[in-house]
Amino acid sequence: MAEHQVTKSPAVVASGANPTSERCIMLIFGASGDLTKRLLVPALYNLACDGLLHENFAVLGTAMDAMTTEQFRERMSADIKKFHTRKEFDQAVWDKLIAKFHYVPGSFGDANVLATLKSEVARLDAAHDAGGNVLFYFAVAPKFFGLLCENLHVHGFKEGEGWKRIIVEKPFGTDLASALKLNREVLANWSENQIYRVDHYLGKETVQNLLAFRFSNGMFEPLWNKNYIDNIQFNVSEAVDVEGRGGYYDSSGVLRDMMQNHMFQMLAYLCMEVPGSFEPDAIRNEKAKLLQSVREYTPDEVARYCVRGQYGPSLDKPGYRQEKDVNPESKTETYAAARFHIDNWRWEGVPIYLRSGKALWKRGTEIVVEFKKAPEPMFRGTPVTSLAQNRLIFHIQPYQGIEIQFQAKIPGPRMNLQPVHMKFGYGDAFKASRYTGYEVMIYACSHGDATLFSRGDLVEAAWRVAQPILDSWRDAPVDFPNYIRSTWGPKAAAEMIARDGRRWHEVVTEDVLKQSPLFRDGDTLFLEQVIMALKPRQVSAGEMIITKGEVGREMYLLEQGEVEVLDDGGNVIKLLTDGDVFGEVGVLLSQPRNANVRAKIPTDLYVLDKADFSRILRDNPNFAFAIQQVAKERFSINVKTESLISST
Ligand code: BG6
């Protein structure tokens, strides 16, 4: 039967009760695997709990594991206890749902197994009155996608009443050529509107909200262009390493694993033109157009704009090359940072920075939109010496929120400014349960709504941007490892953006700051002000950070790494490490430094300037008092309140 043409995307029904998913049989290939137990089944359970799963629904799982339906149900019942995402587990909902689960063991390359699956689908369809609708879920290795499409076609799964749709997991291809081939294979017997290519980032509420934010609010879209935006940074930091997935990861790397798909999807949402409607193809057309406008780099441009890294060991944990199933001489990148150009009218000249990596200092996904500075000359003659840029920050995960940073006048008789922010947190505004991201995809697919899925041309456009980088990196020699676990990544990434006169915006949290005794007792208001004033800096091993005799006007918070304090003879008198603060005297008094401080290993620092610090202390007299205590105990100096809060 022909595909339904969707006239109204259920994902955008604005009010009233949401309709349930459409009735169907969901045939899962790879039903004994990780994805099924960790994400698909918890997602079905969430839909059931929220009354969004149609009554006329059943699951038919299949995989190589020899299991009966009963055993499959037992296994899923044990797993759901571990992987469900709700505050409380609702046994009654689960009992009802699991009774709809069935299982057929065997290989999908085997004609007998396919025949059994076909008759089982027909039996379940009749038993559950599913209207002939079948959702095929390919939770199997990508190399089987083409074969599976072919086999389903040959064995007549497309025939009969009702819709037939396929959800294909990522990765869709491993390079441009394989993606083109896969698209040909998949589309040989199926039509584009039956294929739903998953990118689980599109299932994230905070990612979907990018569209709502841009297009349901009148005040931002007029600013959304090169006239007002200075640069955009996409940051996906992962604290985890390859987590035992070395075999897969070593043939992938972060460019394929994160950038070409998840990050390009976010990029497309954030930067695409305004679609004519919320129709799936209206949105997908604009996304494809945007990715087609991203410049494909020459080898020279790759060398200039792209940086890669690979983590080395830390004291107690292995480096990437020592991970299980990883080639000990692997050239696979676990970190990448790049500047992209979108060659269209809206974005011409606006740098688009992307970076992502594994085994980094924190887990956090953020998009930072930095606006152009307001003109500074009118502040001549006031205490204001420079203006900070306005920033709009989309906190995608784990913290979910949106933040706007701007300047405000500090109450008082003179024109003094301070960066402040407004923050919206999802947790404060909505009570919704945490979802896995797969609920909305199963739900939308059942309605024939392809908005949240990648179309073939989009996948191809993304590969066209990634391919020249992959090619250059394959051919160029590399000196790996080049960053230590749990740091900010290779210094080359900071240097790349510094060449443009910019820096990465590191989103610091209160927890990070509280690692330091100096800030441990600070209240939220105070800490947030400090966070906004911190400037990230990376130093190489052996680099001098503080030189004796120079008048320094800043202090340092050591995020990751080791620095040595040296006496006049160059002997190490103290070793400082993560969470330590040094150079405080620089923000307390303007006097010559009394020791050299040098990085022992590559080190990540935050720098706090005296001017910023004084400004913050003016607002937080209690904390000025605490600092005076520290100054006395640690440096035996008496700092007067006036000199603390004076920036000169
Ligand atoms: C997957 C990648 O697609 O996304 C993983 O294969 C990565 O390597 C994961 O860890 C990140 O997803 P999330 O939702 O945790 O950001």
C-alpha cells in the first residue's frame, strides 16, 4: 500500500492530549542486543506508561540467540528493571506490555527463518488487529542493512494492507562511497518515505527545542545571521572512554562517530533557513540545503582548520592504544575540533566551530552562539574598558537549559558593568519524565512523520563534508597520543581557535569550581559570577606560567594537570595539581611575583583577572572577607578591603 502522506506532524500538536502511536507490529532485528534492552524496550515502556502506545500493538523480536518467547520475556523483564528511566517502576504497565512480546530465533539470511517471521507477523497482526502495519527495526550491524532490505522484499514483507516502514540504526555508511552504495541498496526495493534513518540526537528534547526556540519566538530570528553573530561553537564532550567498544571505534573515530551525524544534525537545525512549515520534507529540505552549503575542504584547508587528537594514559587508566581491541599503533582520532564555513548569504564569514572527544574532563553538550560586541567607544570616560560579548547558550545535556549572557550595570553611582545571565532550566519548567530519545522516534515513525529522521540526501551531504577530512587524515602522519585522559583535549585545538582571535567557551559548573578550597563555601550567586569571569587557557609541559619579578594581575585555577613552583635555584618547592589555586596574590595586590611557576605536564587552567575578581568581590563583601583570611593564613599578608575591590 502507498505510504500515508503526513499532513500534520504529530510532533507539533501544540495542545490537548497527544494521540497514541498508530497500531502496528514492530519487528525488531537484533532483539537480543544492547540497543534493544537499553533503549528500545525502555522507550516502549515509557510510551506505555504515558498512554502513548496504541493498544493494538505487539513486538516480534528476532536474533541468533536460541530463546523461546517465554525466555525472551524473562530476559526483557530483568533488563527493564536496570534500564527504565522512570522514577518508579509500574509493574502493571510492564506486565501488560511484556505480554505483547514474542520471539523467533535464527538468522535473517535464512529463508526458513524469514518464512517463519512472515507467518508470525501475519498471526500477530490478526490477533492484535494491527491493520497490516509493520515497523521493521534494524538494530543490527550496518553491513546487514542492504541484505535485510532485499530479503524483506524478496520474502514479500512489503505486500498486503497497511504501511510498512523501516527504521535503520546508525551509522549509515562509513564514508561517502559506502553511504552512496547503501542508499542504492536500501532504495532498490523500498521508497525513501519508507526508510527512517535514526540519529538519536534528534530524539533529544533539547535538540528538538532548537527548532521551537528559533521559530516560535519572534525576537531571535532577525538576529540569526552574519550581521549579528560573531561565531557559533558546538561542543560535545564525553568523559567516558571507548568503554569496551574498541573494535568498533578503532575503525570509526570521532569524526564518523559524532561529527558527521549527531553534530551535523544540530548544526543543520541551528543554522538552516526558515522552512515553510513543520512538514517533514519542508524541514529536511532546509537541513539538506544547509549541509550542502558547508564548504568541502581542500587538504590545505583541512590542515588549517581541523585538529585531531587521541588520548594517552593517565596515572591509573590506559591510553586509547592500550584499550581492548584497539590497534597499539592506531591512528584513530578520539578527539576532533574543526572550524567550518557555511558558504551562503546568511552565514558567510561566520566561523562555525565544532569539537568533540572522548575521555575529556567533563561530560557536556553545549551550543554557544556568540554575538558581535556592542561598540565600545561610547563607554570612553567611564570605568568600563571593554565589553563582553552576548552569548546564547543551549545546554543540551546533561544539564538541560538555555542561558543568555549579557551586561548589567552594577548598582552604584558610576557606570560599572558586570556580565550576568538569565537561565531557563527544563527541570524547573517541566515535570516530564526523562525519556531515552527513542520514544519520539518510534512514535513519529508509526505516524509516518519523518521529521526526526535523516533523508538520504542529507546523509550524503554530511559525508561530502567529512570525506576530505577523513582522506587528509588518512594520508597525513600523526603524533599520537597528544592529550592526556580527563583533560580539555589537545592544545592544538585551543591554538586553532586562538589563531582567529577567539577561544573555546568552556562551560564550567559550580561543582568544578568547588573543587578548590577557595571557592568551596561560595554561594551560588557568587560562584556563577566567578564562572562567567573565568577564561580557559592551556599550557604545554615546561611552559612558564608565572615569572618571578613580573607584576601579575591574575590568579589561576588548575583544572587538570600539574604545575611546579620553583625556588631561585630552579628547584621544585611545591607541586600543585587538579583543583589547586595559585597566583592569588596577583588578584589581591599588584606586586611582583615571588616565585616561578611552570607546567610540569600539559595543563588546563582557568584564569581570573584582578579586574573581574575585584568587581565580583564588590558585590560579595562576605567573600572579600574570606579572601582576606586566606591571604593572611597562606601568604601572611594583610589585604585591605579597598585594595581588594579596586581593580587598579
Ligand atoms: C553514539 C556514539 O552514537 O553516541 C557513542 O556511537 C557516543 O560513541 C554516543 O558515546 C553519545 O550519545 P549521548 O546521547 O550520550 O550523547
